[in-house]
Amino acid sequence: MRGRLVVVALVTVVSLLGFSVVSWAAAKPADVKIGLVDINKVFAAHPNTQKIADLEQKLLDEMQKRQAELNEKGKGKTREEVQKLEEEMNAEWKPVRDAMLAERQDLVNQRYQDIIQAIKQVAEAQGLTLVLRSEVRVPVSQKELLDIPLVFYGGVDITEQVLAELEKVVAAQNK
């Protein structure tokens, strides 16, 4: 009985998915409107991007400061004493570090939600069927990134409209 129920559920899901794909594929080309967005530009414009970078730098500075402090306090001590000192300092640092990492994650999550909301609102307002990032960053060496277009022809660039909408989304949250 249970196996039969699983088979029926699978057939139902496959038929629904098949219908969705067939109906989308059967759409006339004129019905499909594709939007393109320079996601790197949008991420750079969000205020949390700078806050995230500042927080990461603060975290790095604090870790370096604590390492220098450990090095200074550990001079002339035995390996066991240095290890005990390090454990004490790490226990003291852990709640501070965890709070900073949690704050960073909250900023990242909010930035993502804001950007998706702005893209969705612009796409719906313009009647777009699909929105793609206009390019992707590809590493070409250890120190160099190259932006390569994902779409070479067609589509509507909505980056500026998304940036304007993003400003509205962020402003509404700050009220």
C-alpha cells in the first residue's frame, strides 16, 4: 500500500513538472521577456556591503591584536604555560568573535533579501519572465578577476531600475 502511494505521488509530481516545462517551452518567444542585472554593481551599492567589509576588517584587526598580545605575554614561558594562556584568551575572545560573526551574517542575509526583493519588484513591474545576472566573475590568475558576459545578445538591462528600487527598499527599512 505504501509503495503504491509513493508511485502515485511521483507520477503526480512528474506530470505537474512536465506540464509546467511544456507550457513554458510552448510560450511564444514574444511572451518571454528576459531582464539582465549587473549583480556586482547592485551588491556594491547596498549599504551593508561596506558594513560587512568594515566588520570583517575589525574582526581581522582584533585577531591580530590578540595574537600579538599572546606573543608578548607568552615570552619566557613554557609551552604548557603559553598553551594555557592561549586557551584562556580564546575563551575570553569566543563570545566577542561569535557576536561579530553573527552580526556579519545578519548583514549578509539582509543584503541578500533586499536585493532579491528589489529585483523581483522591478521584474514584476516590467513584466519580465526571467532575470539573469549579466556577467560572471571568473578568476584568470591568483590576483585577477575577469567579468565575462553570460548573455551576449538580447535581454533588457534592469540594473539602474534595480538600484533605484534597492534605495527605496533600504530607505523603507530605516524608517
